[in-house]
Amino acid sequence: MDFNVMRTGRAVLHVTDLEASRAFYDALGFIETASDDENIYFRAIEDFAHHCLHLKLGDIPAVETISYKVGSEECLDELHTLFVDHDRNVKWMEKGTQVGIGRTLRVEEVSGMTIEFYFEMEHVERMMQKFHLHKGAKVQRIDHFNCAVPDVDKAYDYYIHELGFKCSEFTSIKGSEHIWAAWLHRKPGVHDVAFMNAVGPRLHHIGFWLKDPMSLIDCCDYLAAAGYRDSIERGPGRHGLSNAFFLYLRDPDGHRIELYNGDYYTGDFDNQPIEWDLDDPARQTFWGHEAPDSWFNEASTLLDLNGNVVPVSEPKLAKIKPNTII
Amino acid sequence: MDFNVMRTGRAVLHVTDLEASRAFYDALGFIETASDDENIYFRAIEDFAHHCLHLKLGDIPAVETISYKVGSEECLDELHTLFVDHDRNVKWMEKGTQVGIGRTLRVEEVSGMTIEFYFEMEHVERMMQKFHLHKGAKVQRIDHFNCAVPDVDKAYDYYIHELGFKCSEFTSIKGSEHIWAAWLHRKPGVHDVAFMNAVGPRLHHIGFWLKDPMSLIDCCDYLAAAGYRDSIERGPGRHGLSNAFFLYLRDPDGHRIELYNGDYYTGDFDNQPIEWDLDDPARQTFWGHEAPDSWFNEASTLLDLNGNVVPVSEPKLAKIKPNTII
Amino acid sequence: MDFNVMRTGRAVLHVTDLEASRAFYDALGFIETASDDENIYFRAIEDFAHHCLHLKLGDIPAVETISYKVGSEECLDELHTLFVDHDRNVKWMEKGTQVGIGRTLRVEEVSGMTIEFYFEMEHVERMMQKFHLHKGAKVQRIDHFNCAVPDVDKAYDYYIHELGFKCSEFTSIKGSEHIWAAWLHRKPGVHDVAFMNAVGPRLHHIGFWLKDPMSLIDCCDYLAAAGYRDSIERGPGRHGLSNAFFLYLRDPDGHRIELYNGDYYTGDFDNQPIEWDLDDPARQTFWGHEAPDSWFNEASTLLDLNGNVVPVSEPKLAKIKPNTII
Amino acid sequence: MDFNVMRTGRAVLHVTDLEASRAFYDALGFIETASDDENIYFRAIEDFAHHCLHLKLGDIPAVETISYKVGSEECLDELHTLFVDHDRNVKWMEKGTQVGIGRTLRVEEVSGMTIEFYFEMEHVERMMQKFHLHKGAKVQRIDHFNCAVPDVDKAYDYYIHELGFKCSEFTSIKGSEHIWAAWLHRKPGVHDVAFMNAVGPRLHHIGFWLKDPMSLIDCCDYLAAAGYRDSIERGPGRHGLSNAFFLYLRDPDGHRIELYNGDYYTGDFDNQPIEWDLDDPARQTFWGHEAPDSWFNEASTLLDLNGNVVPVSEPKLAKIKPNTII
């Protein structure tokens, strides 16, 4: 492996009403770096990079791609070689094709997700200490993607053995060798990406990190007062798995956003993955609350490299109980 | 009116396993003032008074009485006159009869609840600044009682016009002159007692005030880690009505405890009650979460002055929808 | 005593640059109810009353009056009788004379402070649950006045015995019967007014209550980022006396504002005042930090009923050490 | 460079009263992994590694070594080669020599500091979700070392160019090419080590990360109540540089501990160091508070590889003003 995937970088989401989306993400504290009639580029408070969320006006709500930042331009070429060797569909997006970002490599990966790699992104002002301009959830930075896939074992193997991810925590099933769900990272936190056994491939949510638990509580009040009560889907609560103090929101198109605070350092090479049994009640919700059905059943549709909807299939592992995915 | 009811004072709860109850309330941060084989007397962090929670070993989980502190010994005699005039059953508990507390007057009030009045309570050390001894929810003080009664109008009238309470907030029903629920106070916060239309009379919960929202979040983690995950019934969340940031717990006997932070000053004589429509979704849960069925259906059984179970009856107002009481 | 002083109500401050003051108090989260070329009327988040802070364009920074809300219009007449009997200078301000407020009684009280009493104030919208409009310190409500006076004993006696205040905490001097400082209340918190032994009469600060400790921390970041670093005079810290988690600010004219969270219930008639020795290091700053000299030496000038500057005199008790007033 | 320094790992401090130190660090929430008559091994809440703080009974308060975790055992041999090539004094500590830790390499580095590298450390239980056992500051993990050295340029060059550290922030002097202070990291936060222009080499402080700002505030209350008021040296406050919400403590031997929350992600290879001018008032204390003299003048004495006190010398750059180091 001659490449170095660094971290979760950005997402490109198709939305059907740009103004409705602008108002929603603005209420969460995102900072608008640039926009035109068909696009908004948002960054979070810590970011010196141009954007971590690209909203694009589309016919249907969908995920165009989720992107990882790599360590150099050369990494992109190495990744290209890898994916071509593995017969995956790939597509270069040359510098200048997309606003604020350099050359990118897009791939239909092993689970059928459209993912993208890039090194270069335009630098802009870091707003971290402009505290008087922070608002809503004061979103600090993008943290992870959570993907619903029908075959977690397959995704796990590829990301671990081919792409160099490490596993921080996973859900096992008593009496089975299959993995129900896995949290994988490159940066030394709990995850850059998680895979869960479910109808897929679909994007379950994008996770953003907050600077403290009170920002999450304040965000609930802010959103409810600003007319977004119906956008609050689940939480606040604590996940046993990942130790996240979480809140799940649905944007105006139904894309799911996780705001969270918690995490811990996982960078030691002798860090051992934490194993959770699927039936452990503390795994999903440490405080014992049930999640609503929508959280288990709904997720964002993906587009392939040609912009067509990616078909989904049933999960490999049978649904054992309603609380199946975190 | 020649008496002066000051505030919610204490509750006397019958519990069936004293050690289980001790462990639970200790985990919430209550301080044990005294105890013997059949009783535990707990106070909260702010208290210089002997106790605000008296747990008594009993055959069944039940509420012996809920008590209000008055402004003087003379108030007790004036209250006695009032209740006798109104043909209510009354009973004096002379000083020395109960540990830590002076002479009390017990009454079966207009809704059939057994309530008690007292002025004198033994003084003990205030633990407010012994921060190193605080733990769990760091419960600061008792705040209010919430009562399920079949006829809220009747309770409202008596407490307002005979006992001198004021109304801070209430729930009305479109097209009706009846009150669905009312929050009444003597001290200048949202309430010392609330009445809600439901099967009753029963005690729905006892509310305790926390010093900040993080104590409530920390309490969830503490309780879940200490083995009390199943004790967390509802929350954390925000009530529209009362503005409380709340958490509802069930003690080992099922008695319901509300921990909350929020409240606001209501002491101005021109303070106008806030009216909420029963159908306003923000009333119950400002952030839009549903409460579990148990929260609507279950409440603590009361004992009368002779120690017999108080019979309950169906509420006067028809149940309009599941989310009927806050 | 046939009157009922209810609580700290409002302050009327003379400021020399209305725009500079507007920007400062707006940054703290005050809500502007009304204004013209020479006045701004601010209320806090909880307030249904027109204002708690009236800024008036003046030649010099000064305090025109500090005001207490009473229980009825009749109270004003009773207070008038009291002060006239005691040969104090008094002045009626008829309804219509001042914006948003009814008839008021102004008095040069026993320490030479100009204080005011009122019952009626115009009602406006309570912004408590418009969370999306809160900002900066999210100031919830006015809480207390802190007055530097040369003779604390005299002020203490008058407020306790003539005006019906109660003492929650006080600072004594070993081997002396004099009181160094006293915290007095009508509403059941630590104070509506405090008196401290110092050059006076002057207004040391106006205290405003915040809803939680994080609002205070967030306020420091907000103010510093918004260009108000030099306005932060002292804190954040914890007072032993009063248990307040505090922050002291200086407005553009040097008027001192305390933002704080903490407080506790003092409404029981058998509540005993907490005595602190002047030499107890935990009294002033529970965490052990020194206050800057400005905090001890500087305070706002008062105006008398005729608008003239009130002369000050040296304190009765000798200055024993730099940390003389809290 | 064939080695991989991963992160700040542990410190070995000599203390003169083991029981006094045990009580102090226990109050901060450290967890005792092991101890005997002359040693205590503490870990923090997140740690699965045996310890991050080794206290050793000594004749004088001193620092025996500060240690970095590396990526493999082979890294240690490569580092040995590097330091020997550069004529630095080195010393192997074989596995079994020290409790809980494998083979280590100790070195007198370019500034004369005794530092240590290790890969292996015994695994123990991670207490992260045993929330009911957390207390005091609830210290989550070790974060960084801050070193006072006479020649920051020299340290900077060696750590950047020889050891592979990256610079996140630094303090420059107008009109000079010298660096006044530098924050260097291997893990993707603000720092694993900082160097400041001062009398040295000495250890200024060890930084520990807290999970949220309220843990820091609660810690102040806890420490003051538990009798450690005099241990609080500076803060709480916000550093402009590093964005840390900080509290500085002195342990019973005067070793300085920083508790902090804040930090941000610095792992992108195109992350540009933030430059602060020495005269920028926001650099040291974003909120504008002065630090006490002790914070500038006092630091811990170091021991060399033979256990002798390391002599100190005056800084290369003239002291320009009292507020010279952050």
C-alpha cells in the first residue's frame, strides 16, 4: 500500500430545494464558503479547507459521492492502480471540474458505494476563534460516513486489507463468524466510516463533531425554536458503541445528519477493537432509549458514476430484532 | 387567608426494599441525614433542613403523604380551621411523632390526595459547597409534586381560591372551558404542584431541581454505568410547558422522579399564566419526542389518613390523544 | 410594614455614547424593547416586563436610579409615608413621565443612594423560548444591585428593620460587632441588594442571572471575539459567599455588570444567614484567585433627585487588606 | 526517517510525599493501576495502557523522563541509531526494568531534556464508560509536554527535521527570524510537545485532556472543596494560541499540570502553522487575563540519564515583557 487515506473529507449531496437546505444547514452553524444558483459549499468552524459539504440542486435527493482526503497527489494515482486492478469502475475529475477542490478520483467501491479521493482543496479562513459568528450547533468539523450495506464482511475485508483502515469497534453475533457492523478509521478517532448490515448500499448518515455536549443541547433548543422540530429524529442520547453523545437530524430532503460529541483516541497500533454483542442493550443506546423505526429503515439513495440511481439489495444477515443497526 | 404556604417540602414514600432504594437515591446524589431499619431520611445538596424525602419500609409501594412547608406554626392552626370548615378529614401529627420534623397537619384534600403541612424541621449541615462529596445528579433541592387527578378544575379552584396558590401555566382545550392541566406555585418558580387530567388521585412524580443541564447529562451516564439503565423512563428533553430540561426516572418501586433544570421567575403579581393548547406539539416536548406509554399510564398509589389505599376514578375529561399529560 | 418590596427591578444608567452601549449590551444578549435618540430600553430573555435596563444619554457616566418592583400601587403610597416620616428626600414620577413604566417613587435612602419603587410596567413578549434569537451571554433576568457604602451597619439596619429585607449571608470581622458586608433579599435567592464597606455611596455593580455555567464560558469567548476583551474585568470564578459562578464586565462607560449562575433558595423563614469571616480566603474567591485592583477601587457615580452628583465619603471601617469587598 | 513517533505517552515524576501525591492525582480523577511503597502508576479514563503518569518517591521533586510512544519495537532501534549518530547520550531500559512498560530508549536530547521512547505497554481495563467511577476533573488522556528551553530554534529544528514532528502554531517576534515558542505534534492535534524561550531545560507542564468544559469548571469546585485551593495556579481561561480552555494546577511538589479542553484537528499535510506575534494580547489569554508570575518563572527540574540534576541556562532571546511564554 503506497497511498495514505487520511480522513473523511466531504460529501456531495443532491437536494431539491436549495433555499430550504441553505436555511437548515445555516441553522446548524455551517459557514457558506461559496454558492451559485445550483450549488452551496459549506464548511465547518474548524475548517481551513473550502468545504466539507457540497449541496447540489438535483431532481431527487441523492448522494453523488462521499470523499476521503489522502496524503498527496501521488496517492491518487496509486489508488487508481489499485481499483483498476480490482476491476472497479473509476472516473477522474480533473482540477477545475469541481469548485474549490483539485483533481479527484471517483470509484464504485466494493459495496457499490460511489466514493471519491482527493488531496488538494482550496484554503479559506479558519473561523474557529470567531466565536461571535458561531451559532446553532456550532458544527466544528466533519467526522465520518455511516453506510448501510448488504454485506458488511465484504466491506470490512476490503477497507481493512486493501485500503488500510483499522477497526475500532464492531458488533458481532453470538454463534456466528459474521460481523454485523464495523467502525473503521484512518485518523485516530473511532471512525471515518462505518458499515452496518441493512438494505443497501445507501448512506445512513454523515457525522459531524461538536466541541462540547452543551452545543448539542443548545442546538435542540435552537432548532425547535427556529421551526425545525420535525427535523429532530433521535436523541440526544449516548451510544455505548463509540461513546458518542449523539443527535440525529433529517435535512429538508431527508438526508440524515449526526451531530455528536465524545469520541476517543484510537491511534495506538496496539489498540484492540472493542467487540459488542448484537444483543447487548448498552451497545446502541447506553441510556436505554429506543430509536424510532425511521432511523432503522430510511437512508439516502446513492448515484453511480454515471449519475444513475444505485440499486439496493437485501442484507446478507437476517434481521434479528428491530434494533439492528447503530 | 391567614396562612402562608411557602413551598413544596418533602414526600413520605413507602418502599418495599430499603437497601435497593438507598442505593438508587444515593446514586442520584441525595445525602442521608438519618436512618434506621425501617426508614431513610434523605436531603438534597442545598438543604439545611433535615430531609426532603422520607423513605419508609412498607408492604406495597405507596405515597403516605406529600408535604408543604408553611410560614409559621400559627399557619398550621389556621389551615386546620379551614379544612375542618370544609369537612375534610384531618389529622395532627404532634412533634416527636416523626423524625426530624415538628408538628404537622395531615389532610385528605379536595382531590382525595393526602397532603401535609409543617413549619418546623430540624436544621442540619448545608452541603452546597462540599463539591467533592457531590455525585450522580447532584440533586440540589426538591421542587414540586405532580398529581394525576380526575377533576383538574376542582383542584385548580381549591388551590387558587382557598389555599392561595397562583397559576403559572396551564393547558386548555380548544372549544372547552375546562382546564386539562395546571401548574400552580407559591414560591416564585413555575410550580410547587401540578394537576393533570388522568386516572386518580395518584402521584405522578416528584420533581427535583438540578444546578445545570450538564448535571442531568452526567446523571444519565452515571445511572447507566451504575446499573440503572432501566430506571431511565423518558428524556433528556425539553418541555415547552415550564421550559424544563427534564429526565424522568423510576425508582426501584416505580415511584417516578423528575430531575430538571430550567424554570424561571414567576413572582410578579402581574405575571400572566401562559396558556398552551392541548394540541400544541411544543407543549409536551419542545424538541418533538414522544413519551413512552408508561409515562402516561403509571403513577404512584396514595394512602389515606388511616393508611388505606385511596381508590381512583376515571378522569372527567375524555382522553383525546395519547399525549395527554405532561 | 404595609408594603411589599418584591425584587430588584431595573436600573437607569447614564451613558455617554448610546451606540457603543447598544453594541455592548446587545452582545450580552439583551433584547431591545424600545429606543429613541437619547434612550435605549433593554429587557432580558425571561422578561415579560418592558425593560430592566434603561440607558440614557448623559454628560457623564452615572447612575440615575436603581429600582425595586413592589407588590401593588398601594405599596408606593405606604413607602412614601415611611420615607417622609424619616425625613428622606422623595420625588414622585407620575405615570407617563417615563417610558414603559407606571408611577414611581424615588427616594434618597439612608446611605444616600437614589432608589426607586414601582409596581406597574408595560408587558411585552417573553423571549424565553425563542432560543434561536438568544446570543452572547443569553442574559435571563436582572438579579441584584451591589452598593459600596461607607456605613454598612446603617444600611443593614434600615433595609432589615424598616424595608423588610432579610439577610442571606454577611461578612463579619473577628473581634468586632460591625458588619463588613451584607447580602439582603426580598425574593427567595441570595440577594436583591448587597452593601459593602467602601468609599460611597456608589453602585458597584448590577447582577444578571444566566441560565447555566456554559452560557458564561461561551460569553467570554463571544465577547473576546467581538472585540470586548478589555471589558472582561474579573472571572470566571466562584464566590464562596453567595456560591455564584461569576464574570465581571465593564461596559463602555465603566459601569460594572456581573453575569452569574448559581444562587440557591433562601425563602424559608427559618433560613439562617451564613456568616463569613473577612479573612476566610474562600469567601471572595472559592477557587483562590485574586481580584484586580480596579474591582476594589472603582464603582459608578450616583446622581441625586435633582440630577447632581452624590458626594462620597470614606468607609467607616478601616481597610484591613486589599481583598476587602466581594 | 524509518521510525514513527506516535504521541505523548507518559511522564516519570519524582515526588517527595507519595501519599500527598496519591490524594492529589486521585482528586483529579486519575485511576491507580498499580503501586508499591515507592511508586504509583496512574492512568486516565480513556487509557487501555498501564499508565500515563508514574510517580516515584524521590529526594527532590524532579522529572526523571518524559516518554513518547512509537509505532513499533523496530522504531526504537532506528531512533537509537539516530541519536548515537548525533552523539547524544542514550540508555536502554530493558523490558522488566520498569513496571508495566516494555523496552525503552532514554536519550538526553538536543535541548538537554531526558526523553524516552517505547512501544510496548501492558494493557489494562479501559474505564471510559464506567461513568459512575469518574470523579474530579475526570481526566481523559495525556496530551502533551511543555518544555522551557533556552534555544527554541534549536529544539524546533531537531524535532521538525530529525524527529518528524510538524508545527501547528508558533510565536514569532516582529523583526526577528527567531521563534519564541513552538507547538509541535505527531498525533493530529495541536501538540505533543511545545518549546518556549525561558530558563531551561525544564519541564513547564504536562497537559491532560478533559472531555468537556464543564469537567474543568466542576474540577475547580471539587479541588477547592477538597482542600486544594492553593493548587489552582491559573485559569480557567482560554488560550488564543492552541484554542485551549485551560486550568493550571501545581501538584504537592510543585509539578505543573494543565487540564484543558479544546484542541482541533491538524492532521492534513497541507495544514499551515498559525503564526502569533509575541505582542498579540489574544495569544496568551484570549479573554485578557494576566497570568501570575509563578507561571512564568517556575518549572520542574530535570534529571539526566545518571539521575543528576540537569543544569539550566538563560534563554537565548531577551525577555521582552513579563507575558513571555504561554
